[in-house]
Amino acid sequence: MPHQREQLINWALLLTLVALWGTSFLTIKVSLQTFSPDQVVVLRLTIGAIVLSAFMVARGKRLPREPLSWLHFTILGLVGNVLPFWLIAKGQVYVTSGMAGLLMAIMPLMTLILAHFFIAGENLNRNKLWGFVFGISGITLILGPSILGSQNSLVGCLLVLSAAILYATNTIIARRLPTYSSAVVSTGVTICAALISLVIWPSVLNIDWHSVPMLAILTIIWLGIFPTGVAAIIFFVLIRRAGPTFLSNINYLIPLVAYFMGALVLGELVVWHDMVALVAILFGIAVSRRPVPNKLRTL
């Protein structure tokens, strides 16, 4: 019974994380009706930094004083937050929220490729390579109609794909840097990201809040508190409780939530080639996680 209860808690946390991250694309799309992509990034990171700072203090942790630690946080904040957040928000000016979530599904497969070159013991094998091929085939199915003309532009798709590559790159960087307390690293990284974004895009200081619709204010507050702040906390808690293999199940669920929530709430079109592409990408992720015999373990 205690084990079953722990499993139920883990699944509840996982589904909460999927809901927060899966609907973040929808929230960004709504926010873009009022705010620019730059402003969305600065506001969500600032609010997220406040939430995570409160969490860190509640855990009795402190931010490090060593300059090297802050250099690490700055790198992770730039590569893992500022740039991909902006690329996703900018990309969603040109593509639907569902399409953005679907394209992000390629991230774990890009991580496999980068890990082969930069992480010892993470060599490609037959299944990882086939998984990547299926994933790229799915992306090709998405980009084809965009090139020929559809509700999603090629530029927007490429911007979101660039964000996915940056997320994968950030995963590799994080694995090569020293290990910090999860509460400390998430807070330090988000603080650095918020400061960097404010320096790059100071236009957020000129927002006339009296003219901003209440829906936009509530949406950006939600985006900062939950998909940015609370989701980061759940992520690290779940890693500690259940491990990265269990957590990797989100790669199957987030694209589904993002795609169909966009259709349900915003009336975005559901088309057959997107469904085929989604199946190809998710099948590729599943294939890439299958073990292979020792004699075929590396290429």
C-alpha cells in the first residue's frame, strides 16, 4: 500500500507537470494578443524568479556567493530560458499553439544526438538512430505543408525548432556542470535569466498597465507563477522522487495536451498530417528508449 500511494503521488505530480507545460503554449498564444514576445519572456521570468526565490527560502537554502556558480547559472539561464522562451514566443506569432507544442516533441531526440558527441557513455545505438529518423520524418511532415502554405508559416516552425535544439543543448550543458541543490540551481538560473532578459528587452518597463486588459494580466501572471515557477519546482521534486526515466513520460504527453488544447480552447485546426507527424515523433521517442543487445549497443 505505501508503494502504491507513492506511485499515485508520482503520477499526480507528473500529470500536473504535463498540464502546466502542455497548456503553456496556449497561455503564450493568448498573452501575445497584448504583449510582444520580448515582454512575455521578461514578465514570465521575473514572476517565475520571485516564486522560485520564495520556494528556496522556504527550503532553508541560500544562493551561492562564488562567481563561478553564477557564471554557470548565467549560461544555463541564457541557453535554457531566455533564448528558447523568446524563440517559442516569437514563433507562436506565426504558428498555432498546438503546432508549437508538437514541434517541441523533437527535443529528447535532439538530446540523444548531442549526447553522443558530448557525454561519455551516451553513444548512439541502432534504436536511438532509428528513433531520430522517425522523429525527423515527423518534422518533415509538419514542415512540408508549411512550405506549401498553411495556417503555420515555415519561419515560425523553424523558430520553435530552434528552441527545441537549445533545450537539448541546455540539457547537455547541465550534465557537464557541477551539481547544485535543485532549489538553488532553479532559482539562480531563473534570476539570471530574468536579469538578462530585462537588459536585452527593457521595453517591458514602458508598459502602460492601465490599458492592458485584465485577461492579459491574469494570463501573464499564470504563465509566470505556474508553467515557469511551480512547474520547475514539481520537475525537481519528481526527479528526486521517481527519477529521470519516469519523468521522461512527459515527452509523450505534453505534445498531445498542447495540440488538442489549442484546438479545444482557441479553435485551431486539427489536420491529418499533423496527427501522422505526431505519431511518427512519439514512435521515434519510444524506439529510441528501447534497449539493444550488447553487441549492437554502439554504432
